[in-house]
Amino acid sequence: MQANMQYDLVVVGSGIIGLASAYAAYRAGLKVAVVERHARCVGASVRNFGFVTVTGQRRGEHWARALRTRNVWEEVAPQAGIQVVHQGLYVLAQRPEAMAVIDAFLQTEMGEGCRLMSMAEARKDFPALQDGLGVLYSPHERRVESRDAIPQLSRWLEHSLGVDFFWNTAVHGIAAPKVHTSRGTLHAERCIVCPGHELSVLYPEAIAAAGIRMCTLQMLRVQPASAVTLPGSVMSDLSLVRYEGYADLPESAPLRQVLEREQAEWLEQGIHLIAVQSTDGTLVVGDSHVYGNSEAPFASERTDVLILQEMQRVLKLQDATVSERWTGTYASAAGVVYKAQVAPGVVLGIVTGGTGASTSFAFAEELLAMAMASA
Ligand SMILES: Cc1cc2nc3c(=O)[nH]c(=O)nc-3n(C[C@H](O)[C@H](O)[C@H](O)COP(=O)(O)OP(=O)(O)OC[C@H]3O[C@@H](n4cnc5c(N)ncnc54)[C@H](O)[C@@H]3O)c2cc1C
């Protein structure tokens, strides 16, 4: 790093929130640098499903963030060479109480563009679905392969849009216009700090005061024994009591009661089903949720078994094998996002609802507006 390099804005963190912030700043005509303590992004943003979800997001502002973000992904993906791997969402309802939630959801403004499919209709597109009572179909979702898409996005920002990246460089203090890093000092009047679940380095008091902790998830890559095609992302009854766009509806209470009787162990581990497909035919399947003040260091085999059982309940997949297992951790709090001006010219932004792939670009626009108003 050359001494005293000058920028209009420095972004801390190269996860999706940092990259989206750099993109928003580029669009505003700013000279931008991104500082990342690792040699590449290895955080939640490359460990997720790459599932850009609109349907099921918390009603109101967050749902609107997801719609806006989906639209920006559509604009950015072709320019950055990112493939949208599949589109749309199928929520298989296997209990009458789940059908009641879907009926209620479709009556709301969030149901726009979505519809209830009969099993016969759903099976035309999707023969691998197990039996159920009906399917909520949403056309809004997109899926990218995050482990490829995030590096592609950072390369595009760097090589096509002129954003500077400082890898293997930790930011350990900011007193705007000075940004103190492990490799020297950068200068910028404004900073957007996007630390993900790194809660103890920059502004730990603000983070603690906001009640932010960590949530660790288990994920699997599954190799079907014979070829199966998922026309879109898949969810199950358990998702209808987890995703707030459904779970906050009064109709979800009876479904939760049934699930507490029939799938208590899944609920205890915070398990619900998301299954998506990669271009090589494998499925990415998850997930579980364990909350605490640190990452959960050990993955539970029992949790993986429960996730796979839920997958089999929803998808006809005989003799599928697991080819990869991993965990991921995100920052979690009661609010779905946290944003605050934490010092003159410095804005801290954390998605705390586990939805950063789905809400990043809109959230980043909010962070930039706050940063521009702050200095
Ligand atoms: C397993 C899993 C599955 C998920 N699935 C989905 C999904 O399908 N759809 C969805 O919308 N969301 C999903 N999420 C949530 C989503 O991945 C996160 O909300 C999002 O990735 C958070 O992005 P981020 O940029 O805040 O954090 P991260 O991706 O963790 O990036 C933060 C970066 O900041 C860097 N950093 C921190 N402090 C410093 C510092 N002081 N100096 C320099 N660098 C620093 C870190 O090294 C890191 O690279 C999932 C999360 C997990 C874990």
C-alpha cells in the first residue's frame, strides 16, 4: 500500500454487503477502495445458498429491499459475468395448516405474482416433488452460485469499474479521514464498515448495544444417484414458520402447533429446508440455526441427518450421497438490519436477519445515503 492513498469512500469488508456498498458508491461517482482482512472473501457471502429471496421476507420495508436487490442482481449479473443458475421458488405444502398459511399469504400484497399450484400442475415442471396438498409458486427468486459469484463481483468492480481492493489487510481503527490498516493508512472522508459477524474489532460497543450475536448454520452438498432437475429453489412446511413473511401471519400459529408435535427436533435445531441446484446437477441443501456469542465450532451429525430427512420428505431422491459439508455464520439480532453512524463520516451496516444475498444492494444504497449525509 502506498502511503496516504486518497479515496472518497473506504469500504471495510468484501462480503456481499461491502461489495454492494462499493457498487453503490461507484454509481454515485465516488473513488472507492475495499479493504478485506482475508486473501479473498471466505465469510457468509460465499457459504450461503446464493438464494436471492423475495417471497417470505419480513413484510414492508425488508420485502421492498429484497425486490430492489433482486432487480439490481439482474442488472449486475450479466455485466459481471455471473450466471443466474435458476429462477423461482416452490414451497411444497404437506399439511392443511400449511395450505392455510399459503392462502393467507396470497391475500397479502406480498403474494403479487405468486400463485397456488395443484400437485398435478407442479409435477409437470417438477416431477421430483414428493406428495403434498399444493405448491406456492413464486417467480421472483433468483439463484447465483455464491462461491463463484462473489469473486466474480469483486473482480468486475476492480477491473471494469476501477474500485481498488486491498486484500490480506485488516482495518483496526478509523478516525476519518484516516483509516488505519495493518498495511498502512488510507485517507477517506467517509467509510462504510461491513464486518459481517466480526463483532469485536470495530465499534464493538455499538454492536453489543444493538444486541447482535452470531448464528451458525450447517449446509450440505448432495449428489443425486440419478439425474434430477430442480426448476427453482425449494422449501417445505418448516419454512412457513421460519420466514417472517409467512410466519408473522396469524395463520402460521396452527401450523407451528402441528410442527411442534410432529417435528419438534427440527424446530429445536432451527432446521427448515432450502434446496437449490448447481449447474453440475448437485444440490445445495440446508439449513440449521444455532445462536450464541461466538461461532458454533462443531457441526452435529444428527443435524445433518435431520436436514437430509427433510429433503427426502420433499424431494424424491433415492440413494443421494453427501459430497460436501460446511458451516457458515452470520450476525443475528431481532431487527433484520442494523445501520448507524458510529463516528463522524463512518457508517456501520450489518444485515442481522440472515438475508444478505437477498437484501444487500438495497441496503447498501441506504448505507451510502447515510454516509453521504454524515460527514
Ligand atoms: C450458511 C448460510 C446460508 C445463507 N443463505 C442465504 C441465502 O441463501 N440468501 C440470503 O439472502 N442470505 C443468506 N445467508 C445470509 C447471508 O449470507 C449474509 O447475510 C451475508 O453474506 C452477510 O454479508 P456480509 O458482507 O455482511 O458478511 P461476510 O460475507 O461475512 O463478509 C464480511 C467481511 O468483512 C471482513 N472483515 C470484517 N472485519 C474486518 C476488518 N476489521 N478489516 C478488514 N476486513 C474485515 C471479513 O473478513 C469478511 O470477509 C446465509 C448465511 C449463511 C451463513
